[in-house]
Amino acid sequence: MLVDPEQPVALADTFEYLSRNTHLLERMGERGLERVKSLFTWRRIAQEMLLMYQLKCTGFRNNFLPDEQSAWSL
């Protein structure tokens, strides 16, 4: 759910909508937690750090990982 932070009425309406739809609020929280757990594991961070070092050492510079799949911006 995206809301323009420069639109206070739309932001308030969204908060009100979510307060009345707790099932949606709970689902959004569950999905957010799933996303954090998948993106920010120590194993994944270590793999991406290794990849970053390998790319820097070889002089290769390319953002080939989509933002939603990468916890690090290469």
C-alpha cells in the first residue's frame, strides 16, 4: 500500500482504513516480516558482501540484481 507522504489526508485515510481492516494489517505485517527474514539473513549478507568484493576486485560494475532481491546496493 503506497501513500504519498505529502498528502496528509490520504495518509490519515489509509491509517483509518487499516485500523478498520485488522486482517489486512496483520497480513501486511506477516508479509513484511517474511521479507525481512529472507533479505537480511547473515548468510545472504555474507554472500552479497563476497559478491561485492569480487566485483570491486575485478573492476566490474553493474547493478544486475533487482532491488527487491538484493539487500545491498551494488
